[in-house]
Amino acid sequence: MPGRIQSLERGAAVLSLLGGASPDLSLAEVADALGLPRPTTHGLLATLVHVGFVQQDGRSRRYRLGAGLTSLQQHGVDRHDLRSTATSWCDSLAARTRAEVLVCVRTGDAAEVVHHVFRPDGSEQRLRVGELLPLHATGVGRALLAASTTGHRALTGPLTAYTARTPTASTRLAGLLDRARAAGFAAAPGEHVPEVGDVGAALRGVGGLPVGAVACAGHVDTLFGPDGVARPEVAQAVTATAAAISRALVTPR
Amino acid sequence: MTGTPGRSVVAAIDQGTTSTRCLLFDHDGQMVSLTQREHRQHYPRPGWVEHDAEEIWRVVERIVPEAVRQAGLEPAQVAGLGIANQRETTVVWDPATGRVLAPAITWQDTRADELVAGLVADGHAEEFRRRSGLTPAGYFAGPRLRWLLDHVPGLRERAGQGRALFGTMESWLIWQLTGGPEGGRHVTDVTNASRTMMMDLRTHTWDPVLLDLLEVPPAVLPEIVPTTGPFGACRTVLPGVAIGGAIGDQQAALVGQTCFAPGEAKCTYGTGAFVLLNTGERIVDSHHGLIPTVAYHLRDQQPVYALEGSIAVTGSLVQWFRDALEMIPTAPQIETLARTVEDNGGCYIVPAFSGLYAPRWRADARGIVVGLTSYVRRGHLARAVLEATGWQTWEVVRAMDADSGIPLAALKVDGGMTANHLLMQFVADVLDVPVERPLVSETVSLGAAYAAGLGIGFWADLEGLRRNWHRAARWTPTIDPEHRAREAANWSDAVNRALGWSPR
């Protein structure tokens, strides 16, 4: 059995001490309570401040638990906060591109629709909120995959073929994700449903972590050129919208 | 495309309770620019809420040119200007100097309540109802003007000599925009005038009998004009640009939602909620606590009326749930919490924090939570919070059906709470009609722009505007009718338990 790491244990002891302390503690108080030399204690505290788990008061120089600890418990962004923040940006995206707009979050091996704006053409449409889309065969799904640290390796199931254009080989999917990372958006024409496609870009929260993706979806002729490449004005509008929503997500309200 | 070549946008000023915004819209009704600035709220005494109308005017002077610059346009490219405003807020000013003679008394202010109670005690309620269509309340602008005439030293004397002018917020802004002390036009739009308790709802003129009862000298009053004016042209801010329209904010939302046919209705969900139902050329006298009001009046056409129902507490109940009970970290997360359970668990919340508004108008009601058992969890309370907004909307819409005889076919919604899908589905379920959200959520500003654009010919007619309305989302009823009936009965029982609470 590998040995335990002393500095991690000491760091945890600092956190336990600060968690039970009221009011905040000084460097001397922490050092005395843990029976450690001050330089060692200072190093521990400085490291914990650096990662956001401990906060030091600017004036009193005393220490308390930091906001980074509470955000550990949140898994990404709440989907309803995300919808509320994204709504007005998605409305303008739909108005500009005349396409329907989707916002998705990752749910297991699927992209789950959490917000949907109808295509503004007066036709009968149904809200798609709650629908699960395949990560490998949609632009919105691949935008999520490309932004995640694990990429396509995190996919557990086989890559189902929905149409002749669906990428089913792992190497091909990896190549598409590389392209999406380089371009800042992912385009999937007719890969899930024939003649239907989408162009998606990742939404990033605090620390640049992916929290979801936004996409324009519709008939391939409206979003893609004859060569199957996303129309530049659509790709530009989607990435600009993703950037605007991401900015709004990290701006405290 | 109609409109003068080169003049590509219409500007809208939305003068609201907490801030003033300026939005520019193109011919398709798409927003191309937005500027916004808040103004201060003054609370000099409990129940008093005042604004500094001069501060608001300075905000307008700043944000309107800013919006035009932001869009990369010159003032000459603005085809016209429209104004939507917080209603019933009362301003008095000196025509010689353009300075206000008192702080503006806002629509939230309760100081005129006592005065109105006196008018009712003297048996004048029916006279006001018959002539203005309004059941006397301190909420309307006329009683506030009377309060000012009674309490501001020298104001009554000035008013009699034409040395004081009264107006609601649009009136004040138009007077300033058209020259102020140098020939400013002293006018009010008819939708605003219909909320003063001083206007004859049929003739759209100041009613001498009501003016007598309120002891208001006619010399202080603006000229009542249609929603599309004429208001004249700006001499400052956007010199030379025509003011094409002015309209109260809730009526503006009705226009922005293109509810132009009798039976079409919208609900704006903010801290409170306002439902307006288009009743066409007919004034519907309400027997169920609703307010008949002018919806809009396009110059040279028949005026169009509406029934209005206001709900005091909707979004503010979610804020209370967040801030006072600390049940949720953000308002949108009420949906997250509510979705942790299947139903309300038998729990109902009646948010009668300051009595109940339409259709009950019961000042003796107070908020209650009923149906608590050890089964009830936070998620059930979150459901009950959202359902309270749904059921209050249901009560108002049911009263509208009964008064107008026009059953609602669909409800168009706007405002921040429309991002809450659980709530929107619930509203569709209890009303048993589809609920629709438009692509342009800025319905108040859009309505002001539409009024102005119609006034100057930027848009030819109402049908053209309908083509600008696009559905962004639609919720259709899915609830079992028996379940709905049972829940409706439970809600009504809950409301009855909230009535008549008078703590000693």
C-alpha cells in the first residue's frame, strides 16, 4: 500500500481548522493549533489561497474558507440559470439566422436539450426541451465533446450509425473533434437525421470549463454550403453567441 | 417598404419604474441598439415612493443619442420616436422654467388612498365608475394631483393662473423634447389619460364633473391626443425627429405582442403581472374587478379598448422565496427545486402580501401557506410558489371571460418568468389554452416603436406588424380536466382562507 502524503494531510487539517473557526484565524493561530512551524504553515495557506480553497482578508490578514470550496459541489451551471442567461442571446441568434436554436448540456452519453427557440417562420413546431441528442452525430454534441478534457474517450457506448454520414469510427470522430477545437465550432450536416444539420459552439463557465453548447439547427441547405461546409455567417453568429453567453455566465449578476 | 429612404430605424424610449431604456428597431421589428440607465428611488415616508422627474429627463437626454451612436447612425436616420412609460406617475412643473414643482409621485405610492376613501364615503364612487370606467383608487393619477394641489404650498394658486402644468411621465418628456419653456407641447396620450380618473372613457375628454369632484383646475391639464399624436417634432435630443407615438407601458406590451383583434390577450410577468385583453371598439364594463381602459387609439381610426387585470405578486414571490426564505440561490433555480418533486404535495401558497388585486380586490387578505403536513418538502413549496402565479392568472382570465363574453383562444406572454418552462406549462394547463412566447422579448419598447412607426407611416398598417411577430416557444395544455378542476377548487379554498385576516 502506498504511503499517505503528509502535505495533503496537513492541508486538509488547515481546512478542517478554518471550517470550525469563528472568527477568522491569523497565521500564528493556525500554526499554533496544528503545532507546525510558521514558514510551513504559511506555505500551506499560500497554496490553499492560490487554488481558491482559502481566502485571506485584505485588511486583517486573517484566513477563512474560500469560495472555491463551495463551487466544488456544483456540477457545472444549473440548467435553469443557463436557460435564463441564454434566452435573449438565443432569441437574437434565431432572428438573425432564421434557424431554430438549441442549448444543450451533457447528460451521460447524450446532449440534453435544455432550451429551444423555434425557427421564426410561423410553422407549427414543438418544444424540444428534454430531447436527447447523440454526442458524436450532432454539432452541438461534438462541441460539448471537443470542449471536455476527456474528449471522445469518455464515450462508453458504440458510435451508432444514424445516416450514411454519421462518423462511426473512433479515429474519424477524433479528427472531427480536432477540427472543431481549431475552428471554435462543430458542424454536423445530415449525420443524425438526413437533410437536417446543426452548427454548435461550446459555452464555458468559470475557469473556462465547458457547461453546455449552443447551436443553430435546421435543413442542411439553410445552414451549409453545397460543399457541406457550414456557412461562414452561421458559424460566425453561433460562435459570437456562445462567446456572449459565456461572458454573461461568468459575470456576477 | 414604406418610410422615408435613409431613415431606417424607429427609436423607442421605455421610461420605466427603475430605469429608462432607449431601443432602436429596424423595419422588421428587430432590435439594433439598446441603452439603459437607472434613476433613484426616494422613500421619504412609509408608503411614499417618489422619482425626480428632472433626473429622468437628464437620463433621456443622455441615453437616446447614445443609442443612435451605438447603432452607428446619425439622428437624421431616425424616422421617428415613440415613448412607453410607467403609468399613473404624477408630475407637476413650472412652464416658465421647466423645473418641477414637487417630486413625482409614483404608481406604487399610497398617500392618496385616504383621500379616495373620502370620495367613496361621500358617495361619489358610482360617478367615477360611470364616467371614467374606473373604481376610485389611490392608484390612479388624478387623486395624486389633488394631493399635490392640497399639500404643495402655492401650487393651487399657480395652477389656477396657468403657472403650473400637470402630466404623467410621457407628457413631461414630450413637453421637454418639443422645446420645454420655449414652446413645448403640453399633451398626453389617451391611454395614459384613461388612467387618471379624470377622463370620460367614451369621449376621451377631461370630464368637468370629475374635475369638480377632485377640485382640479382645468388649466393644469394637458390636451388629450390619440396614441399616434400629433405630438410635434423634437427640438432637442434628436432635433427634427418626429414624435410619432406615446403609450402606457402595459398597453405598449399589448401592441408589441400584436394583440390587435378582439379576444387577443397578453400577460407580462414581472414582479407583478398584467393581463390585457383586446375588446375591440367595445368598452366592457367589468363586474369582476377588472379595469376597462384604452388599449390604443390610432389617429383617424376608432379607438380600441382593453380589459386589464393586475396581479400584485408573481415574480416578487420567487424573490421572497430566494431572499427571505433562502430556499434557492438564484430565481431561475426555483424550477430546479420544483422539479425534484412530482406535484405540490397538497401545499398551496396565496401571496396576498399587500392584499389581493384583480379580480378580488381584498385589502384584508394576507399571505398564507396551507396544506402543510410532514410530507411537504422544499420542492413542494417551490411548486406552490410557481402555481400561485398560474392560478392568479387563471382568476384574472376567468373574470375576463365572464365580463367580455370573449373566450380566450391563446395567451401571449412576455417578461423574465417566461424562461421558466414549468410555470409556462402550468399556465397553459390551468387556462386550458396555448401559451406563446414571442421572439422579441422587449415587447414594451417594441410597442412604443410600433405606435410611433404607425404614426409617421414607417409601417403602413397593423397587419404588416403582425408579420413581424414570431413565435419563439409554445406550451399546449396537457393536464387531465378532472385534475385541473380538483386543483382549482383547492386553490379557491386556499384563497378563502387568506381573506379577512386582521391581526390585533
